[in-house]
Amino acid sequence: MSSTELNSIAQAMVAPNKGILAADESTPTIAKRFKGIDTESTEVNRQTYRNMLFTAPGVSEYISGIILFDETIRQTTNEGIPFPEYLTSLGIVPGIKVDKGAKELAACPGEKITEGLDGLRERLNEYYALGARFAKWRAVITIGNGIPSDTCISANAHALARYAALAQESGMVPIVEPEVLMDGDHSLDTCYQVTAKVLDVVFSELKNQKVGLNGIILKPNMVISGTDANNRADVAMVASATVDCLISHVPSEVPGIAFLSGGQTSEEATAHLSAMNEFGPHPWQLSFSYGRALQASPLRVWGGNKNNLESAQAELLKRSRLNGLARTGNYNPQMESV
Ligand code: 5MM
């Protein structure tokens, strides 16, 4: 596929007023989410839940792409339409998580390396045939005592770049997700330093491995205080530190940056995105690719009960709409109560 075609998929993924729904929880993660609402993680329940999300009326107005998991890309709507085909018919680009998860990194206690490169070319080709037009790979970087190590950053950046090159070869836009975790009591400044370093190493590896930067989407963390930090930075500080860090460390050829929410509350994730877009325009689209920040309220309202499916869809529509407004800096917390 030409770089122009990859670029047009990437542009569609960060189309104005829209963003991406990350619904690619692996089997253990979705089981954890369902446990929180006392619901068993069976294949039927997972299909019911994902069907509820994907068929929510009006959602395609605010959602440009949805990231699926291997099981979900093979499932259908209640009417028997394969999910990728259904989403494509709504103008939503179907995507697929292709990493095999973050595992302990040898010789680096407390650090992780994302696996999944073996056989990746074949899996990508199969996903393309199933209708996926973008892929996702998440690397995890932990801040702690003496970490992250250079070993962990470079091993993860190398794997991200190898994955990205293979995804482009197969005709899919790679979402490149180096997530610096919020866990810990570190300051905003520490998060800034680590994020800057990780981005530098990731872009150097992408360049080494001949990845076309105009055919990727970057999915980074925001620059934010650790969850257990004292005096956590407020919305304005997070927004200005994040934009500042990205301007200095993300090349302008990248068409879009779609943030992860990383454990922020739904309201915080929306407010941060809106504040960043308020002082745009920026060299790239600044969008969202939220998992928990879009799904927390619909999941809670559904609660595993079929009588709540419509109310849960209304919750997803509300969060999608508010994040759609945040794409132009037009969100305001008072809108939460409407
Ligand atoms: C939806 O969760 C994704 C899959 O996680 P696992 O591989 O751990 O099951 C996750 O990669 C997600 O896409 C990103 O972390 C963004 O989600 P959040 O909740 O951080 O916005």
C-alpha cells in the first residue's frame, strides 16, 4: 500500500470532532472489568457487551475508529453481521490489537517488554482480510526507584518499530503506543522527563526501521502527576506540559496523536484533552483513543443486565459526544450534568 493510502486511513482515524474507542481488552483484562460489575466473562457476555457499545445509536458521529481484540474481530452483531463489516458500514475504521501483552523483562526487575513479533506478518495479513485497517501495539514503561532503565526503553522502542514497519507493509496504519504508567508518586516533571526520553528513542527506532511517519498514529500518555503524588498538577498544568513535551519530541509529519486515558477519571481525561485543544492549532491532530475513560460509565450502567443495554448506550454516546467537543476545546465540566 502506498504512503498516500496509509496517510488517508490515518487522517480518517483522527477526523475532526471524533476519536477512537479502545475496546481491545484481552481476555484477562475484560474478565477483570466484568468482575467489577459481578458479571461472568463468557464469550456470550463479551459479545453482548461489545455489541452494545458498537451499535449505540449516534456513536459514529463521534467515533472514528474502534480497536478490537482477536476474539471480537471474529464475532458478529446480534443480526449476524461481522463486527468489522458493520463498523465499516457506519464509516468507523476497524482496528486490531496485535501485541501479545507485556511480560517481565529479563534482568530488569519491575519492568516489562511487550511480546508478539513472532508470526506477526501472517497475523497482520489475516486481520487485513478480516477487515482491519489499523493495528495497535502497546508498550509499558514504569516509573519507580531507578527505573525506567535504558534497557527497557530501547527494547520496547525496538519492538514498537518492528511492529510498525510490519503493519505498514500489510496495509494497516500502526497505532504506536508507548505508555508511561501513572502508577506511583512521581511528579509531573518526572513524567515529563521520562515521556520525552521514551518519545525520542521511539522516533529514532521508527526512523531506523523505515517507518513512514505520515502513516502512523501516536498513542501516548499525557504528562501527568503519578496517582499517589502529593499536590497533583491541575488541568492547565497537565495540558501545557503535555503539549510542550509533544511539540519538542514528536515530528510534525505524524498526522495525529490519540491519547490513552491510563487510569484518569472519565471527566479528567475529557477536560485535559479539551484544555490542550483550546490553545491549538497544533502540528498534529490531538485526539483520544480511550478505553476506560469511554467505557467506565456504560459498563457500570449495563451491570450485566439486559434491561440496561439502552441506558448504557446513552452513557457511551454522552462520553463520546463530550470527547468530540474536547477535540476543539469546547468541553466544559458543566456539560456533565446535562
Ligand atoms: C482497552 O484496554 C487495552 C488493552 O489492554 P490489555 O492488553 O491490558 O488487555 C489497552 O491497551 C488500551 O487500549 C490502552 O491502555 C488505552 O486504554 P485506557 O483505558 O488507558 O484509555
